[in-house]
Amino acid sequence: MSNNLDSALARQYFDEAAAIFARDRGQLWGVPLEGPLIFVDYETRQVVANRPDAESQLTPQGGMWVGEIPPEVMSANTAISWAGVNWMMLLWQLLPDDPQRRAEFITHEAFHRIQTDLGLVIPQLFKANAHLDTLEGRYWLQLEWRALESALLAEGSASATAIADALLFRAMRRKVFPQAADEERAMEMHEGLATYTGFRLSGMTTAQTAERLHQAPARFTGFMDSFAYASGPAYGYLLDTIQPTWRMGLTPAHDLGEMLQVTLALTQPHNRPEAAAARAPLYAGEALWQSEMARDQERQAQIAAYRARLLEGAVLILPLSEVQCAFDPSTTIPISESGTVYPFAQVIDAWGMLDVKEGGLWIANDYSAARIVAPENQAGRPLTGDGWTLHLAEGWEIAPAERPGDLVLRKR
């Protein structure tokens, strides 16, 4: 994709989106997905939209509306309320050249725009699903994915057997990690359903869905914030085959795995650990375990390096109060006793806008504070450090923190 926001291409993409929504006619979710769509140039913050805003911040231009979003508005692939309109926002630089992938991106955010209208509230997921980046959590998750892939590619009793295996591995993971069911359910009903929507309305076949599931371990550095992008579509497509009306009346309390289990009248074995151990070899479980053990050793070294950099070394502490954060969910690194590292991210809060391109940002488990490596020069504006740039808002300054060598942002 070109780095420059091209009005002719934007018009083409708006027409493509309109055609997708017209074909759907609200059939997938019972409500129309069509709505306000805005493309944002990440570098310049220039925007082009398919309709006007409610505050006249955009200017009409050739049947579209153009302008610039202010610095206090997060630019990300997201559903966002701005200038009196609930938009589907997409970053221009991240829009795929491939038409099917582009349709997937647009309709994914279209679901998020109407998500609350469906009664599927957006969950507050602070430090949720960190168990999926542990050795055992990753092991059982990937066995579940492998069984789901087999189920998608099989038919009849073979598919049902693979589904039973996937649900067995899922149950084992949730037995090991008691909080897993609630945390995973929230993410699957949020990002899982959005990704399923993108797959369905972009015309992804069942075989393509299986292939994307197969690629997930290689695509996602970490699973904590990304697993539902793989699990959600897989369960959705299987439910489409077995119970086509499954989408109607969903609530945040529904669990996609439980829905599939009830529909097929499956029961979990009483000797679950023994049964899971017996089924794992059918999905190359031993090789997977050895691979994950080697990966875990590398991961622990990576965590130690981030701990030394962002927890033990000299840092700039940023208090969080009204934080907006855009990041790649496939790259997050949980540090269990303290918080999560985001290798690159954009953060907006009362103190201004932070852009971390490398080196990492640490955010506490309770979202009370963030940390980046302390800058060598405190006088520059914008403030810059190792891999990051900070545009400070008026009325904020840097001061010494409690620990010698650390700095903190504070109001004057």
C-alpha cells in the first residue's frame, strides 16, 4: 500500500465497502453493517471519509470529506467516536493491496462499530489471557487449534471427532488455569467475532479459514492478545455448518466452545488428563511440547532483557488516567508479576502523545502507569529517547522520580 493517502484509491475502497454491505443487507448479524468509514494517514493524520462529520471538522471534496484528526484522537484500526460520529477507522498504511484482505479489514471494524448495538459490550481486558503465553497455556492452545483445523477440513464423524478433541484440549487448558474460561470468552466474543465477520463478508472459504488457523502460530509472536483472531473464525465456521442460527441472541456470557459442544451433544471424559494425553499424539503433541520448551527458554531471556531495560534500568514514568493505546496484539509480552511490554505502541493520555517504534513500552497490570527508557536529553521538544518520541501537552513537565535515576511526568 502507498504511504500517501490517495483520494482516487480511497473512493474505490469506499465503493468496495458499500458493495459488501449492500450484499450483506444486515443478514449476518440482523442489523446493517454499513456506516461511517474514515481512512487515516498515520504519518500526517490526514483523513478522508465517506460521509460528513457532525461538527463540520471535515470539508466536502468530490463526494468525500477530507480533513485532519487532532493529536488527542488515537489513530488506529478501530471503531471510534469522533466529531459526533461513530466511525469505522482504518489506517491507510495498513490497508492491504489484496481486495479480499481489504474487505476483511473493513468488515472487521464494521462489526466493532455495531458491537454494542448487538448487546456484546466491549470488555475491559486488563492483563487478561497472560496464561496463553506460558509454556503449558501455549501447548494446549495450539493442540486445540490443530484439532479445529482438522475439523474444518473433515466432514461427518471425522469432523465431530476432531471437534471433540479440540474441546478436550480447551478444557484441559481451562483446568490448569482456572481464570482462563472467563478471560478467553471475553476476547473471543470481542475480537473473535469481529474476525469471523471479516472472514465471512470477505468471502473466505472454510479451507482458507483452516489455512489461516494453520498459520497462526507463525503469525503471532505472542498469543495473549491475539489468540481470538484464530479461534473465533474457526468456531464460527464450524457453528455455521452445524447450527446456522447460532449468531442470533448472543450475549457476552456465551462461549463458542460450549455452544459447539451442546449442539453436538458431546460430553467431556471423566479422566480428562489421561484422555488428553492419549489424543495429543494424533496432533504431533510431543514435537510441539519440545518446540515450546525451546521457545520458552528464549522467551525467558527476552523477558529478562525487557525487565532489565524497563523495570530495573533508568526509566521515564508516565502516569495513566485516560489512556488510549494502539498496539499490535500479536507482539505483546506479559511480565507476570508486574505488567505487559508492548514492543511498539502509540499512547495518548492527558500528558500528550507517545510513539514507541522500538525498545518497548511497559504498562502496569492495573493500567496506572507506563515506563519507557529515560531520555538522555530532557530539554528537547518533542522529547525523544531510545526508540520513542513524546509530544508533551501544555502544562506538563519532567521531574525526578522517587528512585534515583528515574524521571516522571507531572503537571506543573
